[in-house]
Amino acid sequence: MKTQLKEHIFLIGFMGVGKTATSHALSKLSGAKEFDTDQMIVKQEHKSIPDIFAEEGEEYFRQRETEILTRLRDLEPGIISCGGGMVMREVNVDKMKEQGKIVLLTATPETIYEHVKDSTNRPLLNGNMNIPYITKMMEARESKYRAAADIVIETDGCTPKQVAQKLLEKYAQIG
Ligand code: S3P
């Protein structure tokens, strides 16, 4: 099934929930183009995410995220895989809402931990790579994720393709 997107689909959710894998599967199913805000920032800054955090600070990175959302207006409608902290700024949520639908992917802290435990590319988890910390951070962000979302998809036990299929079904329902 090819779906001609009329607007962007923003994938949000905690680090390691599977936004990138879902984006790939969704692109295969729908034919839509993919964009990844972390990758766009890395390309623009010529630096890895840990280096940006270490050398410029988190606030600098957050500012770049907001700028990227503005730039997306000029691109054809696509699947936008967002960094896990994108919804923490109200202005970012407003920009996403103006440009499309926001899809929240969720998973348990245990699943998240399994996905991120060997990663060294997530500065906010460096030195905090454990389930209690992930649980605390997820709880602190939960209300912002939920408030931003047009669609919520639970991903535990699902393949990326199954998540993408659920997403397309729910997306078709809300038009
Ligand atoms: C972050 C999530 C990361 C990346 C940065 C900060 C966050 O993206 O943007 O390390 O604050 O949750 P992923 O969700 O793709 O890991």
C-alpha cells in the first residue's frame, strides 16, 4: 500500500523506543521519505551528538532541534524521526502540530534498557545506564509525550513492521 502523505508524520518517544526502526519500516510500507532530526544536526554541526553535548552543552543542542523543525517546512511531507527530547520544548510541539501528526511510540523501561544498554551515543544516559534511572526519566517526560501525541502506539513485543502497520491503520482513522 502506497500512502501519499499530505503532511509530515513525527515519530516521538523515549530514547531507544525504536523510532528509527519504525521510520525505516514505515518508509518501506508507504514509500514516504525519511528524515532524522539527530542525523540532520550531526550533519550540520559536523560533530557527533555526545561531542555536541560535551563541547557546546545541551541547550545549544536543543536550539538546533528547534531550528531543524523550522527547516522541515521546506521539505516534502515525510516521516520525521525526532530525538527523544524534542517534545520538552513547547515551541517544538507547536511547530510539529503546524506541520503534521505526532505519533508517540511507547515501551516499558525494561525494553528501552535492552535497546540502549550498549549505546555510547546517548549523553543523557552515560553513567546512568540502568532501569531505575530510565524509569525516572520516562516518568518525568510522560505527560509531555502524551500531551503532544495525536496517536499512541505501544511497541512492546512488536516488530518495526508491525508498529508501522498499526501506525498506518490509526493514521487512516484520524485522516
Ligand atoms: C535525547 C535523545 C537522543 C538525542 C539526544 C537527546 C533525549 O535521540 O536527541 O541524545 O533528550 O531524549 P534518540 O531518542 O534518537 O536516542
